[in-house]
Amino acid sequence: MSEESRDNSRADMLFEIVKAKYGDRLTDEQLAEVRSGVEGAEDLAAELRKVRLTNAVEPFANFKPYRGTDNNE
């Protein structure tokens, strides 16, 4: 199974969960929008899964020293 078809099947499964839970409250147009959103989120997740990280990769730390309160004196 190719990665693209696996991503499509995962998006289909997620959409079916949403449809089963909320489908009776949504119009066909809204369901199409939900499907589009689920597919977009799955595409982004697939891109993130392509990035391989090791334990040596650390998160970026933004250092801001504390200089007390800003009194404008």
C-alpha cells in the first residue's frame, strides 16, 4: 500500500467517524467542507511524519531575560 493511499484511507476513516457522529446535523455542503478539512489536516500530518528527528534534536528555546516590571520612570 502506497503512502498516499494510506493517507487517503486514514482521512476517509476520520471523516466517517465525524459523519457518523455529526452527519445528521450537517448539510451535504457542510459535510463536503468537513471532508476537505480532514483531508487537509491529514496532508499536513503526513508532511510532519516525513521529518525524522533523533533524540539529539532539541526544541528551540527563546530566551527572554526578566528585567523587572515596566514602570516607565
